[in-house]
Amino acid sequence: MCRLLIFGGTTEGRQLAEFCSANGISADVSVATDYGASLLSDDINVLCGRLDSEQMTELIMKGYEIVVDATHPYAVEATENIRRACSAAGTRYLRFLRRSTGSCGRNVRDMSELIDMLNDTDSIILSTLGSKSLSALTAVRDFSERIWVRILPGEEALAHCLGLGYDTTKIIQEKGPFSVSQNIEHLRKSNAGILLTKESGTTGGYPEKTEAARICGAELITLERPIESGFGFDEIIDIIEKEIKK
């Protein structure tokens, strides 16, 4: 039987794991956090913990024939580590691509361009870019006064924010997905004139953030998605099923 390893923690990773479980396909799921593990059903074998490239290689070499990288579209480092590990292990690598919905408002290519743009304005900012962008955003002028951040609940995430100098009263710790009304609530609570987001697609709540920004009259600034190639859900399933029949 073909053994499948899914690097996930995303909606796409969960969907693929659930499909495999329902159809008798042997699949394990590797997630970085306890939160990611908690979203998976009990009948799915979950491997929890952050891994570097060497640890990924060791794991993959335990008999997996196919590895599916269903990590977040912006998790560039994780994707590179998984690619490198598959190459070292001689294992087939498949990149699961999240469907794009396009983007609205102003787009920026990278964090450097974003910082320059934010330093040209005095507006209050609500960032939904996530915890990994917190350090870079400290380069924004008067960041502790101007930037509100929305991150996942957890003491570790909060400690990270406070350690970087963010104002504790400007930290929103809530778990998505967020509706239009919830995004509106957060924009009004922060009185933000700018909403920072990633082009995270329908599963990442991008349409809801776009609509909330429109209603509140806030400027939407989108960090562009890294360009990459890969496969959609149906293509991934087709490849797996063909491999099983060999």
C-alpha cells in the first residue's frame, strides 16, 4: 500500500487528510503546532512538532512513497525545507496549491516594500499578516502606537508580541475563520485606516476582509502570494489514486 505523508495545518491539508481517511488511503499528517493538531479528527494519525530539513528527511525515509506539501502559501521556508527533504530522501514531492481569488486594493511584493509604504502614512494599521510578520513590522515608524495586530490565541504568541514592544491593548487574539461582521468589529475597534492582509484565498478569509475594508472605508493592502507551481485538490487525488493502483 502506498503511504502518504501530508505536511499541513491548513484547510487544504485537513481536507486531503479527511478524504484519505474516508477512502482507506494510508496517510499521516505532520503539523507544527498543537492548535493545528486539534483541528484534525481523531481517526487521522497526526505527527505534531516543528521539524527542520534533516528531521523531515528522517521522517520521510520511514517508508512514505509520496509527500504532499499542503502548508500555507506564504510558508516559504517550510516549503523549501520539505522540498529539500524529499530530494534527500528520493521521495516524490507534490505541492498542494491553494486556489487564488485574486486581490483587491494595493498590492506589495514583499515586506520591504510594505514597510516603506506604511512609513509614508500616519494611519492606524490593523495587521492580519500573522505572527511571523510581527518582527518585520517593528520597522514601521511609531509601530507600538500605530499598529494593531490580530493573532491566534496563546501565551507564546502574546509573549512574542510583548517582547517585540507591541502595545498589549492593541493585540487581538482570536481564532478564525472570521466573518465580514467580525472583521468590521476589529476594524472599528482599532479605528484602523489600513488593513494589512495576505492573498489567502477563500479558505483564508480574504473575501471577508476585502468586504469589511470596503464597508469601513479602510485601505486594503495585500502582501502578494509567492509565485509557485503545483496541483489542485482533484489533481492531487488523481495522482495518489494512480500511484495506489500500480
